[in-house]
Amino acid sequence: MTCDHYKQTLLELAARSAEADPQLRSHLQACSSCHSAFENERSLFISIDSCLRSSANAEIPSSLIPTVRAHFQRESPSAQGARITNPLLWLPAIAAAAIILFIFATPDRRVKPPTAERLATKQIESRVATATTVPSPSQDTTARITTAVGERFADKAIISPGKNPVRASGSDPEILVPPDQEILLARYADQFKRHHQSSATLQTEVASDQTAPLEVPLIQIAELDVKPLADTQLDGQQNDLREK
Amino acid sequence: MQELVLIQPGRTAETDLQRGATEAALRREFEERLAECGPLAFRVARGVLRNTADAEDVAQDAILRAYRRFNKLRDRGRFKAWLVRIAFRLALDRAKSSHRRQHRETLWSRPDRQPAPPSGEDLAAANQFRASLDRAVDELPEKQRLVLLLSAIEGHTLEEVAALLEIPMGTVKSRLFFARKQLAEKLR
């Protein structure tokens, strides 16, 4: 066997940390180069092992187990269950749910882009409008107060009882107001309703009186003093002559 | 048609009591094992990360994960191997993320501002050897690395490592041999 073959075997032997067999041992005693190579390899593995052991067997921190136990206390299922059944912890969730419900129950007040199409298609009737619906005396339609939100209608109210400038469909007249003027318009509509009811009652009374035939007394003329036109002209001429 | 369920407070309290007793027993059992396995989890993490603070974090995380799933572990005798694997996996993940962070920092830092090497030649040589060894260990395949680490921890014998990892003794020997051979080739 050559030294190269022995060296390879010796390296593997050192890696295994095993004992050399008698044949190899006799070669190591005879060959100094193989012996030194084997010793170098063994010292290398000893260094590796000592380094790995010192790194792996570090001192355990004293806080490791107490910290883990504290985590157990916090994470124990019974503590979690108690937390879940605690009504105080549910209060914020209930309050948040109530706020969300309130927001979604009220009319949509979000500011939308002021496109005419969107305003035409997505007008949302406010509750004020239903409360202040005014019946029209001439036709059986209702005047609706519709909230138009947007920059276009933010600073002014467009009241169009006869025609709708935004939505042409439908025969119902609409009153478009910004949201901050809804209450004022509702009051106005209420007053208008009351006024209109009183005028409607008066109109019905007048209408019932008009059904009876109209009786007008005849004009009576007692005497007529009729003078001929020519005499008046002569009298005028005589008067002129007298003055001259 | 709705079904009405009559809630019996007595039975609910009894169930809660039973559940509480089961939880207490489970926790007691876990804590008994924790005294033995907690340090091992830390050392596995320390062997991978080579940093005590990071290793403590990882070990705590591993123990908590094991605790949360302890009731699902059918064979409680395998707890130690299970915890070792969790700790090893978490430590590898942490090491990968810290390597990425270090790489970023290295790219941004200027080389002329690096600290000077230690003056003592022996110290420098020892540090250099350790750094080379750490790099070589990091480059090992995960299976070989775990075997090497466990064999170095607490003077575990090959039989103990085989029992811990639930693998045959021959597999442990072969993995350890190839790991050491690869380390020596890189450090020679």
C-alpha cells in the first residue's frame, strides 16, 4: 500500500474518532509523514469538537424558564376563556358595532365626485323628504325633497317644483337641497303644507257657493234727461257772442 | 321552527370544572417536561444562532408553540425530539433572516470604517478559526448539522442522538462522519 492510500484512510479514521487497525498502526510507526498528517488531522478534529462543545453548551439564562411560565399564565386557555366571557371586554366591540350600524342606517352622506351622471343615478332620498311630503292639489303627485350632495350643489339650493334640472324622468317635482339646509327646507315645507291646507279648505267653500245660479238685480233708471245735440251747439255759440 | 335549548347551569359548571382539571393536568405534565427539555431547546438554538439573547427568544418561542399544541401530541414520549425539531427550525429561520439583515448592512457600510482586528495573534487566530468553523457549520446540510449539534450538546452519545431524533444508529454515524469530514476539508 502507498502512503496516499494510507493518508486517505487516516483522515477518515480521524473523522470517525476511531482506533486504527494493527496494519495501519504499524505503518504510522514506520512512516513519519503519515504519522504527522494523522496527528494534524486529529488535532484539527479535537479543535472542532472543543469549539462546537463550548458553543453548544452555553450557560442557560436564568430568565428562560420563569419567562416561559409567565407566558403560560397569560396564554392558559382558562384565562383566555375568562377573558372572552368578561363582559367589560365586549363593551368596546358592542359600541363599535352600534356606531357602524348607526352610520349605515343614516342616509349616505359621503361626498361623491360631482358628476352629473352619478348625481342623476344615485340620488338618495332623505328621511326628511318622506316626513315633509306635500300633496299637490292639482295633481296626485308628491313633491319630494331630495338631497343632492356634491360641490355643484353645496352652496345653493335648486328648487324646481315644475321641472327637474338633474333628473328628467318621472313627473314628480323634486327639490334639491344641500344637506345642511334640509331642516330649513323641512320647516318651510311644513309651513307650506299648513298654508296650503287652509287655502284648500277656503277654495272648497268658495267652490260650493259657486254651484248656485248667480242672481244679479236689474239696473233701474228713474228718468233720463235727453237733450238734442244741436241745441247744445247753438247755446254755445250764443254764449260766445255775449262774451264778445 | 326554532329549537329551544335549555341551558342547565349545573351541567355547564361541571363541564367547566372537568375542562379546568384537564387543563391543569396537561399544564403540570408540560412543566415537568419543560425542566428537562427547556435547556436543550435553548442550546440547540444557541448552537445555530451563536447568540444568547436570540437563542433565548427562539427557545421561548419554541416552548410556547409546543405548549399550545401539546394536547395534540399523541405520544408524549416524543416530546423532547419534537421540541428539539421546533427549536432547530425556528433558529434556522431566525439565522436566515439575520444573515439577510447583515448582508444588507454590509452592502451599505463602508469597508474603511470596519473595526480593526484584535492585536493578539493567538486571539486573532482563535477568532479566525471559530469564524471559519461557524461558516463551515452554516454550510452543512440541515440533517447533518442537527446531528453534529446534538452530539456536541450535553455530551450526548450517538445512541442518545439516535433516540432523540428517532433515526437509526447507522444514520447518525454516517451523518456525523460526513459532517465532520466536510468541516475538516473547509478548515484544513
